[in-house]
Amino acid sequence: MSFTFFGVPRGNAGRFRRGALVGVATSALLMVGAPAMAGTVPVSAPAGSAVALTPTVTTVTLPTGDHVTVTTNPAGQSTYALNPVAGGGQAFQSYQGANGDHYIVPAIAIPYLNRGLDPSLFDVTALAQDAA
């Protein structure tokens, strides 16, 4: 007897649920956003700590006026929080490019990428590095 989970064979259901959970979590992060912060704000480490635990927080502005807050921990891992511009679209595509950089593209701009609109305008990794 074969069981399915939303049309996915039972053996793959775990993979499906993990993928769905990651998608939901990413969507929630992008839809909720975070308050915009100006510039780079280091968070100080506890006194006497052997390792510097200072994540870097940088806010960048996309060409659409949307703000993305990039928080990078000392290990170099980054998280992204989106604060959409008032009255703008609420849908965004977030992905990692072949170069390892993270891109956040408003849905309205997606049809124009590489058709006159340069994807590097939405490369939040590079934008955050330039702002630092």
C-alpha cells in the first residue's frame, strides 16, 4: 500500500515538508520585514570574551525604495529582513546567485531582469559591502 502526502510519495514527504517549511519561513521573513536602520551598527561583545561576537547590521536601499537589513554574524553568515516601501508591492523573490551573493528582487521587476534591467541592482550582498 502506498501513501501520499499532498501528491508526494510517502518516502519523499519529509523532503516536501522541509522544503515547504523553508519556503514558508522565507516568505514570512520577507513579508514581515524589520525596522529600517541607518548605516552599519556593530553590536558589542561581552567584556572579557575571547572571541569578538560582533554581528554587523547594514541597511541597503533597493532601486524601488525598499529597504533590506543585512545582519552578518562573525562567522560570515547573513540574514536578510525586508522593509517594503509604503504603497509598494509586497511580493519579492529572494535567491542566491551563482556568485554566492544574495539577491532580493521585487516581483514587479522580475520580468525585466537581464532585459535592460541589471540584476546587480538587487545584489544585497554587494550593496551591503559597498555601504560598510
